[in-house]
Amino acid sequence: VGKGDFNYTLTVPDPGERPRDELAELTGEFDRMARDLEALYADLEGQVRSKTDDLMVLNDMLNYQKRELKVALDRLGDEVAYKNEFFAIVSHELRTPLTSILAYARILNADDSLAPKTREAVGEIESNATLLLNMVNNILVISKHAAKKDELLTEPVDFVDLAQFVRKALAPIAEGKDVRLTCSVAPNVPLSMADWEKLRRILENLVNNAIKYTHRGGFVRLTIGFEDGETDSHSESEKADTNAPDGEDAAAGWIVMRVADDGMGIAPEELDQIFELYKQAGQSANRRYRGTGLGLAVVRDLTELHGGTVTVESRVKEGSTFTVRIPYVPVIEEEDEEA
């Protein structure tokens, strides 16, 4: 039996006979075992064929599901592309009327003959239109980034003008919350090649967030400085993570933009996720400060597009400091046209 030979003769006692001894029990069990093995060996090829057929059926089903999944993924890709294009178009179209609303609100606000209540109402219109315009711009940036159509349009950037533009744009919101907004630019900050519009979006998002999460009577401070490459306190790991264009020396220096406030701060366990899409600090069903969760994601994307980094330091109920570093890119002086 051990060699596969089942042609043996064995006298098996009749199960009905009594009494049965141990030898009769052993004989009967041995015979049943041998017959089971014989049946198993005889049907082994049949079982192999059956399992092979089952595997072929499963393989066909898997191929069908792969084809269906590819169709679904292609359809999903088309829908995502359509969604991004839709958001981009709608956001772009909304900017024009919002800009007009802001312009007329500022014209009205400059009229000295307005009654105090009317001036207050115009200020509310200007503040809310500014918030809405920021939200629309963020959606437009995210849509372009998702569609991989975002690119830098570099030009010489004067950071004094940039800081003053951001301050003037968000001053009505700060005044409405009785928050002291200040801006300062160090004298040694040079002109640098960068995308002015994207830097403005970075700073407006950071300052707007700081105002939102700062209580009345608090402060928001925007400072812009320059760190020389040789004495830069920027960590080596952060330098290695930058993706400055080839041929540009990242060690030449860094433009450092900081937005500090004395607001509500951010819990340590939330610091790692605040730059993700649709994530906000203190997310809860009854949270006081509501928003889209796009602002800091836009800051991260646009900063990385410049080859820079963004970091945050914060303590609950003590305030936060967001630091954006982008590589300094010297302005290339164009040759005189006559020459």
C-alpha cells in the first residue's frame, strides 16, 4: 500500500459480528484507509483538471475585471479633468465681477461724505469681497496644480512693493477684527526673479489665515528678510529638498518671509496635516472658524513650485509663525537695445 499497490487480500471481519477484538478493528480501519487512498490516487488527475478549469475561469474573470477597472479609471480621469477645467473656468469668470465689487467698494470708502453706518457697511462689503476673491483664487490655483498646468512666470520682484500690496489688500479685514497688521522688509532684501502673482497669493493666504485665527486686539506681523547662503540658518535637509532650477546656486541666498501672530495657535498633533487639502486645525462639528481648507495647501504648492520650503512653529493659545523660504535668483540685466 505504501508503494501504491492496492491489489492486496485482507480478510475484513463483518462489522455486524460481535464481539470484535482490537485486531479486527485495526483490520477494518486499515482497509478503509487503503480504499480512500486508492480513490484519491485514481481521481487525482481529475482533480487537477478540475482545479485547472477553475483557475482558467478565475483568470478570465480577473481579466474582465481589469478591463472594467481600466474603463472606470479612464472615465474617472475624464471626469476629474472636466471638474478641474470647470473649476478653473468658473473661478476665472468670478474674479472679474469680484474685482469690480472691490474697486467700487474702495471708491465709496474713500468718500468723506459717507455716514458712519454707510461707511461701516461698505467696509463689510470690501472685507467679504476680499475673502471671497481669495477663496476663488485658491480654487483656481488648486485646479491648475491638479491639472499640472501651473508654471512660474518669473519677473524681477520688489518685496517692498509686494509686502505693501498685501498689507493694503487685507487691511480692511484686519481693521474689521481690530487686529493690528504690520509689514516690514529688511533693507538688504534684493530684487529677485520670481512669480510675483504666486508670491502674493502665498502671503495673502498666510496673512489672511493669521487674521482669521487671531482674537480682537491681537497682532499679525509680516516680515521679509534675506539670509546669505554662507550664514544661512536653513537646515541642510531643507536645502536638499529644494528643487531650484538647474544652474542656479541655491547657496547664493534665501528670501525669507515670515507671518507671525498671537492667535489661538495649533495643537502639536495637527501640525503635520495642516498643509494637506481640506485640512484645518481644530476641525470639529462646532468649530468657530470655518473655511475651505485650501489656503495652506496652496501655500505649500506654490512655495515648492519656487523650489522653496514652508515650515510652521506654533503653541496653543500663544500664536503661530509660518516661514516661507525661496531661493534668491539674481535679476539678469538685459543688454541695452541700442547695443
